Amino acid sequence: MEALIWIDAQSDGLQDVASYLAGQPGVRYVSATSGHSDVVCEVVLPALDDLLSFVVTVLGAHPAIRGYAVSHQLLTLKRGYLDYEPFETGARPAPVDAETPGA
């Protein structure tokens, strides 16, 4: 099962929250965002019951996470994979399977 999670984080803990989530098993995507959430992540877990465990043991364990909204993905029609080094100013994502470097 796949889910998107929008996270409300303390400003001074934003980078720590993003790095913490990036190191968790099952997390496929993490980015700092602007707007109604501070961090968004995508998780891929074996079953819906594992989502509850993730929310309680992972999200509930970080002191800088103030709140979250979870959206269970019902159908995925298109997916792209990008390789990106987080928190580097000016870094540009590139397709992982690109035939030409920098494409």
C-alpha cells in the first residue's frame, strides 16, 4: 500500500524532520515544501495495518512533527524516479535511468 503524508513541522526542525523521514524504511520520497505543509513524503508499506504503525512509531516519535495528514493512494497511473541530493542550493534532479548525463 502507498500513502502520501503532508507534515506540519517546527521551522527550526524542518531539515531534521526531512532527513529523519528519508532514513525510515518504507519511505520512497521526501521533500520540504511550502504552502499548507512543511514536508511531504510518500511511503510504501506491505499492508494498511503498517500505516498505523508508521504513524504511531515514526511520526509520533519525532518532537518537531506537530501534525500530519495522510492520503492513502488508491490508484497510481504514472510514476517518475528522480535522483536528487537534498538541501544543496542549485542542485538539479536528473532521471536515474537517463542515457545522457545531465539530461
